[in-house]
Amino acid sequence: MIQKNNISSLSDEELIIRYKKSNNQEIIGELYTRYSHLVYGVCLKYLKNVPEAKDTLMHVFEKLIVGLKKYDISFFKSWLYQLAKNECLMKLRKKSKTHFQEIEQYDWEDNTQDEIKEKEEKEEELQLLEKAIDKLNDKQKVCIELFYLKKMSYQEVVNQTNFTLKEVKSAIQNGKRKLKIIMEELSV
């Protein structure tokens, strides 16, 4: 057993290393204490429903128990954000599929079908974008997500990642260029 004071003084990386060796659930508890409010915020942002956000928060931390052992994680906070975001998007997709099946049961006018088709195309585009972002290197992925998805300024990204301002600007610029190429390849 690790004493609580020792756990709280460790960095995220040190906690993950210890968890991989010991499988100590107190470490998950410490990560929950540190990041549950952030994960809850992400869930609430995407799901816009308090009970669903709380439920997804718990589901994310359940996945964390397996994920920490399964993956090599360089930037825990960014990885956790992505995990929470993906859980929310999966939940929304499930909901939209159910909703879409209900809609299909009715006979709608042609313009409504066009709207549905447009939404499907946007969803496909978003899925392509997610796949493309996953193909970026870690630095580009983190900077792109923080800058564009979390709407952070360059300076906030610098503070969040400890990269230099030059590294952040370069990662965003190169990441955008690479995203465009990847999106073109994926849409072919």
C-alpha cells in the first residue's frame, strides 16, 4: 500500500508507471481526484445532460483501469481528454442511430430527406477528421486538439503542454497541412 501523501505528490507519469507495476486502485483514485472535474466538463460539453455526463464520467474512469496498462501514454491529460471525448461521441452516435431509425419509420418530404443526408455527410466528414487527427504525431495531435477543439490560445497551449511557443505554432501549422493531406487520402 502506498501512503496517500506519497501518491498525491507524484506526477501523472509516475502514477501511471506505479499503477502498471502494482495495479493499485488508490492510484486510479488519485487520478480521479485530479481529473474528474475536467472529464465531467468534457462530458457535459458534448452530452449537454447532467445524468448522462456523470454516467459517462464513471465509464471513462472504468476504461482507465484497463487503458493505463494497455497503452503507452505520453501526455496523460490529453489522452484522458481524448478518451472522454470519444466516449461522448460514441454515446451520441448510438443515440443518433436510434433517433435516425425512428425518423425512418415516418414518410417525410423530400427536403427533410436532404437535411438528413446533409447531416450524414457532416457526420462522415467528422469521422474522417477524427481518423486524420489520430494519424498526426503526438505533438501535432495535442496542439491541434487544444487549439482548435478546446479553443485555447497559443499561450494557453504553451502553458498546458510545456512546449515552446515556436514548437506550438510549428506543430499547429504542420498539423493542419498534414491533416489536409490525410483527409484527401481518406476521402478517396
